[in-house]
Amino acid sequence: MVITSQADPALPQYRARLQWDTKTPVLASAFKFTPAKDSQRIVLAADVASAEVEGEN
């Protein structure tokens, strides 16, 4: 994989060769998000508008 920064006229690049084991099974729980106990939901403007529309039905 090559990532090129288009914002810099010098076009610096980052190269990475990625390899992983696809034969070892991965449990679904490895992808489960568990928020910290003191975390709080951030309501985005799109979420507020969507919630208002859903409340009208």
C-alpha cells in the first residue's frame, strides 16, 4: 500500500506492506465495542434532525 500526501507539493509517500494470518479464526467478540464506563454519547446535528423526524411518526 502506498499513501501519497496530495496536500504537499513534494508529494511525500508512506509505504506499507501488510500481511496477516487469514487461517486463524477470529472470534466475533474481538470486534465488539465496549465503551468506557464514564463515556458519553455525542449527539451530532444529523442525529438530532433524524430523531426529530422519527418522533413525528
